[in-house]
Amino acid sequence: MDDHDFITPMDIDSNSGVAMPPATNFVSDPLSPTRFQSSTAPSGARNRRGTASRGPRSSTRKPKAPTIAEHAWESVKERIFELYVQDNQPLLQVVEEMRESHNFEATIRQYENRISKWGFDKKVKPSEMAFIIQRQQQRRAEEPTRRDLKFEVRGVLVTDDKITRAEKRNLPQPETVLSSSNVRELPIRELTRFCFLPTRVFSGIVNIDSQLPENLEYNLRQRLSNHGRLSGPTAPATLACLEDLGDFLHSQGRYKSAEDTFRKLAKARKSEQGVDSEPFIRAIQKLGDTLLCQGRAPDAEKILARAHTISKRLTGEDSPLTLGCLGSLASARLTLGHVEEARTAHLAALNTSTRVLGEQHLETLLHLLGAADACRAAGRLDEAEGLYRRLLQHADTTASSLSNKSLAGLAVIHTLRGQYADAVKLHPEALENVQGRGPQHPTTLSRRDDLAAAYCVSGRLHEAEKLCDEVFAEKSRVLGEEHPETILNRLLMANIRRRQGRLGDAETLCQQALERLERAFGTEHPRTVASMLLLVDIWQGQGQERRALELFERCVELRKMLLPEHPNTAMMVRRLEEWKGFALMGQGS
């Protein structure tokens, strides 16, 4: 939140546009019972009951309140939030405090309107309470052994007593209440993933009103500041707010800020609860997930392996925490190119989670998505499609973000099978589902990249080039040019230009991507091999047959080592034999 210099409220003359000082003698003591009485009313009219004053009747209408400029309200917004929301002071007391300490004059009505506009009002509306009761009843019916949910409305915790009292009143019927944008349910775990870098991040707080992320961040930072000031920097409430802030930053694609937040959280958890504690394990798991989203897979693997080891020793192999750490670790290893190892781990975690938690539990669905991604990377397209469709069936009613991942995965499978028309139909639907996150969010950029790839293989090269170049510019700015997702985007640009016949530009882009992938992952990685294969096609198109054949031989050896069971590996072996045969025939002639 930007700092604002305090500016005394000014009354703006709507006709002249000239700023005028506030009217004098209007606001006196805000706690005075005569505050809203007219200063021009005759004393007899005010004090003598049933006696009319002689002479012309004076107007009893209150003077119009002075207009307060927007920047003046913004300059005191933070302090009003602290007093009214954090310290839970009555509004009249807030008015008095602001008048005395900040020389800020406003009427009760102006405060009420402004507080409502900011979303600071603390009263729970009947429709919001009906939504809370509906969710509570659903939880009790579906999972009777688990504790009741906790809710916040505009940053204020709704107590169990208040919910119990409301259940006894005549509120709107729960079945008529679909949603409430101001209610936050604690805790709900919201998945945030990156397209080619599957991760597992669980948010401790869900902002249903996703159109106003800046308000949520402001509230989270204010809660964190207030708890730190009142309870200390390592108090449980303070650390819970710190974790909520990290989850929010990650959900917005602000991975570096999220990393800094989770590092602070892990350090505090280690100091307060120790290494052998579930809060510390969750903190370093989220840190590892965030590093993975930044493209720092080796660092992420080390941290996630540590989290999994501690959790398995502390809580057992079948605990939800251990299964979550295993899923995160498998995702990191998939990114590092250990495809079969990752697939085996994801499938094992999926089977255990289904048995222990049930098929529709969110943790199970996360493992289902991880297994589908790993099967797709291993070339097991039929198996991957079945898992994606199974996930889509459950995620439609559980987590919209998982449903979107299912659509994106199915679209990629259609592309790999050459079913380009089907792929082009699915990609826009997946893109539309994430547009609410903003055009610069990493997930939105990945969906746009998927669509550009579908355009490329279906021959719509002009559309593919335009979209891919736009995404590359945004990814370079948001993620950086060395991020694996930006590098893959550069490869797509090279492939589009190869198909356009612009082989010189394609070669330059492909070699730039290859150099960056070798620095990030080394030579023995599936992505590095994929870039080498594209360079083979470019060189072959340029007529550099010998150079292309030598590089292709190297690619085949690496594929046999990295992905021996992948169907494309066998196809590459056959293609190499045929190519060598044609080369020998050419030499003989």
C-alpha cells in the first residue's frame, strides 16, 4: 500500500470547482447528544414541548456535510482500519479518535458510507450468514467426524456463538443461497499450479471475491501488522497471518515475494516449534513448491525431500501431510526429468490417498492430477486421458482450478495425437476459466501458450506467431528470460518460424533456448533433448544432413537412457536406422 501525505479534508464547490475550507461550527463533539441539532433552530422550539415560537419558522434541516476529497480518505484509511476492524472499537469512538489525533472531521453517515465502500463493515448480513449456515450444514452432513468450519467476513472472524444464534432465526432458506463474495472459509486449500511445473500449494484462506485481490492483500498485511504489534512476531496468530499472506502471494503468481514470506515462516516455525513439527514441515513444503514455480527445480527437490523424510518419520507414511510432501517431491522430480520415478510415486500416493481419504478428497484429486501429468510425460496417453477425465468428473464440484488443469491436459493429449481440431476447441475453454486471474498471471500465460502451440501444429501460423510473441514478452517480464517456461516459449517461437520457412530465425532462437536449458537442467534432460530434436529438423531443412544426423544420433542415445519405455523412443530408433540407411545409399551412389 502506498504511503499518502495527510491532507486536511476540503469542501469542493461543485459549481466553481474551487476548493473551500470546511464549514465552521458544524461538527463539534461527535459524542454530544446535540451534535445533529440545527444551530439555527430557536431555543423555544427545541426546549418547550408543545409551544410554538412566534414569528417566521426557522428551518430545522441540518446543514449539508462538507465533501471530503478521495485522497483525504485514503490518507487515513489504514488508521481507520486499525481502530475499527483490528481494535474492534465502536464507530463513535473511531470518529472521536480520528478527530483528536488526526484532525480529521467527518459525519457518522460519511464514515458508514466509506467503511461500506472499503469493505470494512463488520456486521454480517442475513444473506452472508445464510451462506455460512449452508456451508456448515453441508460439512456436517458430508463429514460428520470433522470439526466445524471457521469463517471470516471482511476480515472479522464469525464466532461459533453468532452462527448458533443465527441458525435459530428465520434466515433465507440455505438452498436459495448460492454464494457470498464477502465470506472467507478457513481453512480451504486452493490449488495453484503452473502448467509445465506441477506444484502443490495449499492456501490457508480463500478469497471468494477474486475481483479485488488488492483489498485482500491490504487486509492480510494489516492483520499481520496488528498481530505482530499486539502479540509479537512469533505468536501463533502472527505466523498464521504470515502463512495466509504467502499463500495469497503465490496464488497471484508473485513467486519471489511468496518465497521471501515462506522463508520467514519456516525460520519462525523452526525457532518456535522445532524441526520435528507439522507446522515446520508445511512451511518448507510451501517454500519448495514456490521454488519449483520459479524454475529452481534442484533447490526445490532438496527442500521437498527433507520435508517428506521428516513427515514420514513424524506422522507416518499414510498421513495426509506425508502424502502431500510425496506429491510435491514427485512433481519436482518430474520437472528434473525423472519421469518414471515421478510416475511411480504419484500413482502410489494416489492409491494410498484414495484408500485413506476417499476418492473425492482434495488431496486425492491433487495426486490424480500429478499422476495424469506424469503419465502424459511418459507417453502413456491413454492412461493419462483416463486420469484427466476422472479428475474432471470430480473437480467440477470440488475445485474449479483442477477442472481447468484437466481441460488443459486433455487438450495437450489431443495435440500429441494429431487431433488438432479437438485441441483448438478445448484450449480456449481452459483459457477462459483462468482469465479472472488477470492477463499477466503465470497460469493465464501458460494457457495462452498452450493455445499458441495448438495453432502452430494445426497450421494457423500467423495467429500462433502473434500470440506466442505476446506471451514471450509477458513471460520475460513476469518470470524472467531464464525461467524454464520462458525458455520453452522461445522454443515454440523457433518451431513456428521453422514451419513458416524462416530457418535462420528458427535456428537462432532454438540455439538460444538450448543453451539456457543446458544451464538450467544439463544435457541429460528430456526438455534439453526436445530442443536438440528441433535443431535437427532445422538443420535438415537447411540441407545440413551430416550435422543433423550426428546430433540425432546423440538425441537417440539420450532418449534411450532417459525414457526407455516411451513410445516415441522406439520410433526415433527406427527413424535413425532408416536415416543411416539412406545416408549409406547416398554414399554408394
